Amino acid sequence: MSATLSQSAHFLDTNLPLFADLPHKVADLSPATVAFGRKEMELALHEMPGLLALREEFGDSQPLAGARIMGSLHMTIQTAVLIETLVELGAEVRWVSCNIFSTQDHAAAATVVGPEGTFDRPAGVSVYAWKGESLAEYWWCTLQALTWPNAEKGQNLILDDGGDATLLVHLGAELEEAGKNANPDDATSDEHRVILETLVAVRAEKGDNFWRPLAAQIRGVSEETTTGVHRLVERAAAGTLRFPGINVNDSVTKSKFDNVYGCRHSLVDAVNRATDTLVSGKKALVVGFGDVGKGSVDSLRGQYARVAIAEVDPICALQACMMGLDVVRIEDVVADIDIFCTATGNFNIIKVEHMLQMKHNAIVCNIGHFDNEIEMAVLEDMVKSGDVEKIEIKPQVHEWKFKNTTHGPKGGGHSIIVLAEGRLVNLGCATGHPSLVMSASFTNQVIAQIELHKDAESYGKTVTTLPKHLDEKVARLHLDKFGAKLTVLSDEQAKYIGVTPAGPYKPEHYRY
Ligand code: NAD
Ligand code: ADE
């Protein structure tokens, strides 16, 4: 945490000036932490053949020269390798995490120091992220990363995961255009209040022409996740999207791999690290049987948990039946389940009325993007009213003790164990998906950034997925790692099925 703090007003509980003018802010830049991060990055790179291949293909031609990328995506070891790939291709980069608990502090430290720097002479990227940020610190970090040292040369691209960076820029510019200031009393949640307070504080310090020029420089965004794409699509439909978006999530090599196989690895990893409880034989309920739900079910079934799912979509429910899963309603089974996991991208899924009926020490977690799948805000209110006690077992693992129920030990109140305070559990209580899976996701991200840098304007203010031949390229780049040998189509065979031998091999409507 070098450099002198600027004199601007301190922001909420951050104890930091709103515009701190710091080159970076991470938890720990000690030599041991940096060395640990760099070593893990080296190991990760070996498992990220897609990123390695892009470095080899584009290292000389520098397709990202002139790109200034602001990234808001979990600051993990895999992300550190992504960041350094963007830099190797010519980009300038600034970064924040997209979740208050998901930063791996050694990854943040190693990224700040960079491949050529040392802990006392960092020469890497400006990262503002640490594990366990408050909400105010989180939005402070986002603001720092969006505020480049020379305002006239701010970011021209955003790489987003969940849409928070895109949201702040849009809200700021819209308020300025409307000649209004934000009103924190309009907030619908604690986090919304912090966002509105951030906008008020920025207005007080910078006036009413800060966000519009900042937004005008941004040529496009590539969005990582289902929930962020949903937000972009809503804006595009409403005509309020200010720049083109590339939907990385819906590349097949992203959502059908990361969301499924990544969660298959990382859900049980998180439950184990957080609780060390036996998963085998336990009754688990996964709510939402989309891509993430499918991976989450596989994760729990891999440990021989007895898994049921809840769904609203008859197609996904039928898929679950064909997998031998019970499809149930949460209210019918709530008192019988040991492990709950939400995976819907929706809100108000596990409510306090459910929690009141749960078994003593039932485990409750969420693997969807935001914490409102579980009614955490209501639970917090119950602490204030004295109906619930919140006991920290360790960071990101809490016992919530209900004082007025009678099915706990000795007929007293029961408890539930909530992981990562209801935020995405695999990144809060474990380290997210493994490198090989993230390699496919991030290869799509780099290709999307190159595409936007080359020709963002040609997309208009729309949300677009990458073409299928690039999706196939991403898959192809990962086959050698598994020793997979592709069969080559003959010209006659290709003609017979209506494709070319070099692909694409499927029509647009094919669903994998
Ligand atoms: P998806 O659309 O494929 O699946 C969500 C499913 O939830 C759908 O099938 C939908 O019908 C169902 N659903 C919606 N409301 C419901 C309700 N009230 N009850 C029961 N089911 C309901 O989305 P996805 O790609 O699986 O993503 C889900 C969430 O996970 C998103 O927020 C996404 O951003 C996030 N995500 C997290 C990670 C991670 O590493 N933790 C990775 C990828 C995506
Ligand atoms: N999302 C899920 N797992 C991740 C990881 N390891 N790094 C970055 N984003 C992720």
C-alpha cells in the first residue's frame, strides 16, 4: 500500500479518501505472499492452454495495443493469468474483484508486482482488491479502478463479471444526463444504498460532468456471467445500453463448461473447506437446475449425497427426472434437508420462513451470482430485533441461532450454518473453478476483448455472442491437454452433413 493518500474526503467506513490516487491497494505485498502468488500463477498457466496459445499467436502482433481495460472479475490466480495475458497482448489494465469475498490475496499481490517487478518495486497492474471487503470498500475499489490517472485516457473497454462496473458507469452518466443527484433513501438494499452513496460522494467532489466523459470513452464490455448478461440484455431492450456488449457466458465453451464442470469441482470443495462435514448420504436440495445447478448436483452426487432439485422450468425439471433426481418444492422438504444450495440467478429463493423449519445445523449456501437468493437481509434484521444470534465460526462461516424455535438441542432454538454470508460459496469458501476450466472461459474473454478493440462500433449497442468458429477454436485449443484426437471429416462426409471439413460443425440452433 504505497504512495501518499490524497486529501479528498474519506468515504463511508473505508477510512480512505474517495479518490485515493493509489497505484494499487491489496492486503499484503510481503515477499512470501508475492512468491506464493507467482508460483501458483506459473502452475496455473500450465493448466491454461487456451491463454498460452493466445500469447503465442498474438504476442508479436499486439492486437490489444491501445486497449485500456478495466476488469471487474474475481481476483483469483486464474484471473491473474488472464490479466497478464491481456498485458502480453498489449493492453493496459486496472482490476477489481466482483465479489467482496472472492479475492485470493496472493493472486492480487502477484498481479500488482507483475512478472518483472519485486515486492518493493511493483511493476505489474493496478489491482484494488482484498478478501473480506466491506460493501463500501468494494464500491470504493470499483471507483478507483475506473479512475485512471489521466482522465482523458480512461478505460476504453470493460471486462465485467456480473455487471457491477457497467452498472456504476451507467447510473452515474444517467443521473448527470437527467440533471439529478442520487438519493440514498431510495435504496432497496444495503448494497444499493452504498452504490447511491458512492454516486452522491462522487458528485460532491467532481461535479456533474464526471461520468458522462468517462462513459463516452468506453467502446464496449465483455460480460462473463449469466446474471451480468441478463442485466445487459435488459438495458439493450430498454435502449439504455451505452456501448456494445459481448456475451461471453453464452459461448458454449463458457457456460456449458465453467458453469457446469467448474461448479462440479468447486461446490463440494467449498462445503468441505467451510464445514468438514460428511456430504455422503446426506440429503441435499439444489434450487435451480440450469447450468450451474447441473454442475452443483453432480458435485454433491459425486460424494453420494442424496440430491433433489427444485425448478420452475418444466424442461429442466424433466431433465432432472431423467437423471434420477427427485423434483420437489422447497416447502415440502425443508425440514428434511441437510444441505441447501441455490443456483437460480433469481431472488428470494430461501426465505426466513424456510429457515425457521430447517433441521438443526442445516447447511445453507448459494452458488448464484448475488446474495439475495437467500433472504440474508431479513436474517440480519432479526439479529437487530433480538430473534436471532449470529455467531462467527470462522470468516465466511456463520451459525445463525434462532432463539424462538423449539426443535434445537434440548428443545431450545435451532441453528443453521450459512456459508459466505449467502454470497457465491465456491469463491467465498474455496478458490472457485480450477484453471483448466477457467482457461476456456478466459480464452473467450480475451478473444472478445480483441474483437471489441478491433471493431466495437460495428456491433451497435447490442449484446452479441462470439461466432461459432471461435467457440470451436477455444475448444480445439484445449484438446491436446487431454490427449484427445479429433477425427477429420472427409470432403464427401462434410458435404453429406452440410458443413465444411474445417467447421463450424453445427448449425446455429444446435444446443449441445
Ligand atoms: P440458468 O439460467 O442456466 O439456470 C438457472 C435456473 O434456475 C433456470 O433453469 C431457472 O428455470 C431456475 N429458476 C429460476 N427461478 C427459480 C425459482 N424461483 N425456483 C427454482 N428454480 C428457478 O443460469 P446458470 O448459468 O445456471 O447461472 C445461475 C447463477 O449462477 C447466475 O447468477 C450466474 O451468474 C451464476 N454463476 C455462478 C458461477 C459460480 O462460479 N458460482 C458460475 C457461473 C454462473
Ligand atoms: N469464477 C468461478 N471460478 C473462478 C476462478 N477460479 N477465477 C475467476 N472467476 C471464477
